[in-house]
Amino acid sequence: MKITHFELLHVRPRWLFLKVHTDVGIVGLGEPTLEGRTRTVAAAVREYERMLIGQDPRRIEHLWQRMYRQTFYRGGPVLCSAISGIEQALWDILGKSLGVPVYQLLGGAVRDRIRIYGWTRGGRTGDYIENFIHHLEARQFTAYKFAPIDACRMIESPAAMQRAVDRVAEARRIVGDQIDLAVDLHGRCTPALSRRLARKLEPFDLLFIEEPVLPGDTAALTELSAACSTPIATGERLFTRWQFQELIERRAVAVLQPDLSHVGGIFETRKIAAAAEARNIAIAPHCPLGPIALAASLQVDATTPNFLIQEHVTLGADYLKHPFIVKDGYIDLPTDVGLGIELDEEKVKAGQFDGDWDTPTFHHEDGSIAEW
């Protein structure tokens, strides 16, 4: 079997689908989306295409090493996102060629269904309460996440802190104690600010606090984990096992959130999860992306003992022939071959666009740039 060519499709709202074609007719699906820079990643995917044409797609580890190491400059969001989408497609090809789901090739499933959480969002934090009420009426999920803060100054006022606390308190009041609640600070807080806020949020028994500081500050995460009882989560903006190594060794957080479309792909995530398992650290993959990225995540979730819960923003009704179904907060273990999905080509065609999507911008009151 040989790789013949790649096909890239920009689809709304901001996703990039990849089809890796082979000379035996098997086509693998991947999603090398990088929010706000997907057109740049598409160029990197094309550069890797030249490297991979004529190669056997089943030699996944060998091709991953070739893409990662033979470009001399390695790592970072663009190159790793390109590799991630290609690697997902290679696993899809391998599973399809052998007639089994990808998780069977990773050691087999360790669970029968996969817990998934809902995202409540709106115009910034404005209408999150209405979203909670809507979701709870549908009784679809057993856990939710939302962002209780917008732009933060380096040191905030007591009033600003209280607004965030009030939002979490109201969310907890609405969902009750039987449903898990997590908050995402999106790296908007300084270490000093996150320590203050985390302590104020302790009474609400959160599932986790996500990205309380910007990625890469392992010392701050370690200190914060020691200073509060709420589990701390991070990892969506880290790339490959090397960037997760110190977090795991120092047990700096309770939850790691690798993104399968950024971190290096399916097998890279499984390697990170295995290392985290030895330190009793949970895995909750990040996935605010499309249905291919979610399908890849579910394959890892199925075979990972220390899996906690899966993020998503779509179940695939927009682009899949058979969207995922959530029942009582879980998705049943996928049983179809490869990644277990099939694109609805008519919907994909209707959803195509030029790929131009920019990351939203936040500003402070003085006009300076704030963290999004």
C-alpha cells in the first residue's frame, strides 16, 4: 500500500479536514485544524505530502519520526498540528485495512462507553446561564464547563473577582450537586491572580480549573496545585510528550488535556497518557474542533485507563453520515473500522469555505491586548 496524494478541505466554522488517499482505494481522515492559523497549517501539510507520497501509510511510527525529526526545526503549533492530522489519517487507514477500530490496535478497549462534557458559552460569558438552563432541560450531559471571566488585568479588583465567583455560584446553583462543573480560565490570569481566584472557588467543588495560567509555567502550576484543593488542568497548548514531561514528573497538575489535533496525534496522546498514568494523573483530551478530531479522541479515550472525560463542541451532525449520540452523558464505544466515521460528502461540499477565520481579540480598558 502506498500514499498517492492528500486532499484538504476547509469547512465552516473553522475546521480543516484531511483525506489521505492510497493506491488501494482506502482513504484516511484526519483533522489538522489550528484555530486561527489553519491556512498556515494547510501549507505545512502540503510540505509533508511531498515527503510522504509513495510511502506505506501503515508505518505510522516511522513516518511520524520522519515528519517530526527530519525537518530539523521541530515542534510548535503549526508543524505539530500538521503532523497530528496526518497521523490521525494514517491510523484510520490502518484500521480500515485490517477491518478493526483504531482502539483495537492500541491494546483494546478498557471501557464500554465514554463520558463527555458540554460546553456552555455565548457572547463572552454573558448568556452562559441561559445555556446551562437549555442544556439541563435536555438532560444530555453529566458535566459542563464554562469560562467565568473575560479579559483580566495582572492584578484584578475585588469586584472583578466577585463577579467571577458569583457566576460560578449561580452555575452551581442551577446544575446542583449531581452534575460536575468545571471552569476554564483560558490562561487569562497571572499566577498571583489565579491563586486568589482558585481559593475563592474552592467551596463549589469544581471538577477542575483549566489553564489557570499560561502554558509552560510549570512552577506556577505546581504552586497552585499545592495551594488549593481543586484539581488543576492544563495541556491544550502543549506539543508532544517532551512538553508534558516536566508536568508529569513534578505531578504539577491533576488533569492533562492534550489536544489530538495539536499534540502530535493519536499515538503521541497515548504515550503521554501512559506516562501520566504512572503518576496517577488523569487525561481529559481537549477538543473544541470538528468531528474527525472528536472521533480520533474517542479512540484514545477507549483504550486509556486514566481517562477522565472528553471535551467536544460538535457530535458531527454538520458533517457526518452517522453523528455520535450522547445518552446519559456518555457516547457508546465506537464499533466501526478505523476512526469509525464516514463523512457526508454533500454536507462537506456545502460547508466548504476559504478557511479565513481569526482568533477573537480581547482588550483591556486602556486599549492594550489581553489574553483571549
